[in-house]
Amino acid sequence: MKKRGIAASVLALLFIAAGCGTAPAGKDAASGTASTTASAGAANAPKVQKIVVGTGTQFPNICFIDDKGNLTGYDVELVKEIDKRLPEYEFEFKTMDFSNLLLSLETKKIDFIAHQMEVNKERQEKFLFNDEAYNIFPNKVVVHKDRNDIQSIDDLKGKKVIVGATSNASVLVQDYNKTHDNAIQIVYSGSGGTNDVIAQLKAGRVDATISTQFAVDQRNATADAQQKTVGPAISNSKVYFILRKEGTDLKTKIDETLKSIKKDGTLSKLSTKWLGADYTVSE
């Protein structure tokens, strides 16, 4: 009986020991399975590609810093909306002076530009525009509200017109000069961008600039710019994003997303909120 008792005790101890050894093994196995599953899931998950978006901070209601220190505006919020609808991408903003945007794109510091960019021949030769315009507006001559002697671009002969160095407005004035014996004296705005244009026009150091009604409305409301548009439209321009030539896949995704943003009315709402009217369709 004693021998049987000892034998039974030994067997029990062996069984318990085996059981204790099995439990951690089972846990390790379960842990290993979970780890393998997670690894497989991570491997199968689509890769998120980081996209750096170049924009500015000095264009009221388009791309600017609000009173809380946040980057916002029409172009910024539109890019955020596109980002939400493209899970395969992660968009990150990089802000800079407008004059540096095209060079930064060319040198691959950014992947595309969101800053009310219009098409012109020089830009088309170097870069890729998306197909779906995200707003449309007329460019007009802009003068101080008290000036009545200028009513069209022809009235700018012999006068000073201030524009951004790489802006489409500068191209419009340069093209006019090519066929009018350099009749307009072009003045390029400084690093202050829009603020420099406002200050110089307000002080009378220049006679005019080229811009849009919605931009003038915003300048008057936010900076007491005292500006007005005059005469007929110099051009009716469509606004696009600019990418590098090799960015065809990203361009396609942006265009597809813009179409859906237009179709469900989101683009119209963004334009009305930030630009004061629906500038997403032709007049």
C-alpha cells in the first residue's frame, strides 16, 4: 500500500509537472499564432504613401494661418477632403512663399502644389496639371477704389502694375507687353506677397494689379485693401493642382476624387464658405 501510494504520488507529480509545462507552451503557441496573424495582416495591409503638399500662408481664405494658428482656407480644406477619401495616401502640408513653390516641386521637395494655380505654357512644359479644375474665375484689372481713370488693361499703358513673380497674373501682363511694345511697367511683389501688393497699391506706389473679384472681396474685408475690379475679364481661368511629370498615378486618383467631391456637393459648399460664392462652375 505504501509503495502504491508513493507510486501514485510520483505519477501525480509527473502529471502536474507535465501540465505546468504545457500551459506556457500553449500560451507561447497562441502568442506565436497571434503574432503570425498580425504579421500577415500587416504584410497584406496596403502601404500608405506620404505625399507632401506645397502651399502658402499669405492668401486670405485660400491658404492662410487663422487666429488659432491653424493652416486653413479653401485649397487647404479641399486637400484635406481629398486626403480623407484616399486612404492609400497620407497628405502632409509644407508651407512656403508662393515664389518658391514651383522650384520646390521641380527639386522634389514637394509632390504637388495647392495654391490656386492656373495653366500657362511655361508651366505646362515643366509640370503636370490634373484634369479636373476645382474653381473657375475671371482675372480682371484691380485698382484703388478711388481711381476712375483706369477701366481696362489698355489703360495701363505707361503705368506700373504689381504682380507676383511666378504668378499667372505676371504671365498675362508679360503676354500683353509682347504685343504692345512693353507698354506696361511690371513691378514684382516682395516677400510679403499679397500684403505687399495691398500696401503698394493702397499707397499709390503702383497703379494696378491683376486679380479676381473674390480675392479683392477678401482683401477688402480682412485688410481694408480699398480695391475694386474694373473692366472686362482679361482671361477666364481654371484652377488646378500642379504635379511633377511623373506623378500620373497621383493625378488620376486626385481627379477621380475631385469628381466625387463635386458630385456630392462638397466642393460647392467649400467654395461658398471660403470664397463667398460658388466658383466651381463656369458663369
